[in-house]
Amino acid sequence: MRYTPEHKDKTRQRLLDAGGAIAKKDGFGTTGVDSLMASVGLTSGAFYAHFRSKGALLEAIVDNELGRSIEVFGQQSHERMLQTLDNYLSLAHVEHPELGCALPCLSPEIARAGEHTRQVFEQRLLQLLEAMRPHTGDDSKTWSIVSQVVGAVMLARAMDNKDCRQALLQAVKQQIMLLLPATGPAASVRSDSSRASPPAHKE
């Protein structure tokens, strides 16, 4: 039976979604092709119709997962972005990696991946920073926020005690909020400018 290109594209996307969830929960290195294909109801032989190797799958997962993160931060109001960061630094995110961000889960494995996979990761990460910049005001704050939230989730997942996890997440959350204006950098600049330069008086 011959499948349409649309069917193949949909199957590939299902593999990316399933592969991303499994890799984020159990680690990409321990994710076997057989279990991945079984999760979408296909045999392992069908894998190579979509990816030339397991390394190519990791590269595609990185592109897919970080693409979603870019969309999230690039299409939100400042208030919604603050709520997203609050949700990021939550016990629910720590306890359910398969539903969350790929950065805390896959960054160590990407560091050991091939050059092209690392290049895709770097490109997507820079795009994520660009999407967040309107909310932070500058690159330095953006790098700091991304590093802190990702690191906090990684450390919390390595902890056994829930109270320790919560204390860590809350501490980082408080520091992040100190870096971010409540109404967005653009709004703050407009407000400061209007106070500093009142309309000229007309005679």
C-alpha cells in the first residue's frame, strides 16, 4: 500500500512527539528504536523510512522541542510570560519531565552528540533568547534567566526530598522576578520617557 506524503509527514511528527516525550522522561540514550516505534503502533523496520539514524532522530527532536519553546515565549503577553516562568519553576514540571521543556532533560546528552546536532541546538537556543528579549530588555538578563530556570529544574529533579525541591524552586523564582519588570521593558521605557519629557506647553 502506497502512503501519501501527508501521511508520512504526520507519522514523522508522531514519532517526534513520542520520541521527545520518552527521551525527556527516560533519557535519549536509553530510548530504543523498538520501544519508540511501538509507542506509535509501528514496527522498528519503519523507523528508517523517516530517520537515517538514531542520531538524526535526536537532532530532529531538538529542533521540534525547542521550536515549541520558541513559539511559547514569542507569542505571549508579558503577563503570560511571567506565568509561564512560574509554571516552569513548579513541582509539576519537575515531576513530569515528559510534558515539559527539553532543555533540563536533553542538554547533557546533546553535549555528547554530533557537531550538527549541537549546531541545531545552539541555533534554536539563540532563537529562544531572541523570543524572550522583548520581555527581559537585554541579552544578559535573558541568559541569566534561562540558565537559572533550567538549572533549577535539573537540580530539583536530582533531589529526593519534596520540601528541598520546593525551597530551591521558590528561591530561584524570587530571584527571577527581581530581574523582570512587572509590565514589560517596553512599557517601562514608555512610562519613564513620558515622566522625563512632558508635552511642551503651547502658547
